Amino acid sequence: MNTINRFDALIEKFNLTSLEKSAWTHDAHLIVALWHIKNLEFADAICQLRSKIILLNHFHGTSNTKETGYHETLTVFWAKTIAAYIKKHPTFSFEETVDSFLNSSFAIRELPFEFYKREEILSSDYRAVYHESTLKKLKE
């Protein structure tokens, strides 16, 4: 049975590439990724996130270039972080997962800088192609 939750509108607008730019916040990125990771196989989730973020950027008028827009390493990093969190909390509902994840240290915007040197992760190479972390490894 599919129940309605408070995140359905966000997920639907993202999936339809109609989410307003002002609503595309860090938390919204994480909620959308949580939904995809929780509901799809990991590789499918990455493919869906990649294509839909790129399309949403176009909808917002944001170019996807070596300097702006979609970022492969960050997308995969956050997806792996979320997958590891979900694995530790397998009985949580989607809403429980969102609430607990967003209130954890795993959701802080600066988290990637604990795993990557700033100049690396902000480079065009890391934006275009996924790179494993260099400072420490993510526990999966």
C-alpha cells in the first residue's frame, strides 16, 4: 500500500523536472537522493539522479559545465553516504529516514571536505567523473 507522506510533492516535482529553483536546497537534494536510494537499486538511483539533476538544472537555467551545474563526485559521494546510513537503519520508514538523516552529522553540507581536499573536489575533473575520496574512506 502506497501511503502519502509530506515529501511526495518534492519528489514528484523533482521527477517531473518542475521543482522551483528556490526549493532546490541542500536538504531537498538529500531528500530526493534518500528517496531514490531507498526505492531503487543503487546503480539505477545514480542514473536517475544524474539525469534528473541535469534536466532540472536546464529547467532552472543553470548550465552543466566544467565549472557549474551537475557534479558527479558529489552526487555519488552523497548517494554512498545515504546508502550506508539506510543500511544501518533498515527498519526506518522513508519519513523516519529523512528526519533522522537530516538531523545527523551525515547531512552537513561541509561533509565532503572531510573526505576530499577542497581543490580536488572543486575541480572540473571531479565534477565530470566520480573519484574515490582521498583523505579518508567512507564506511559503507
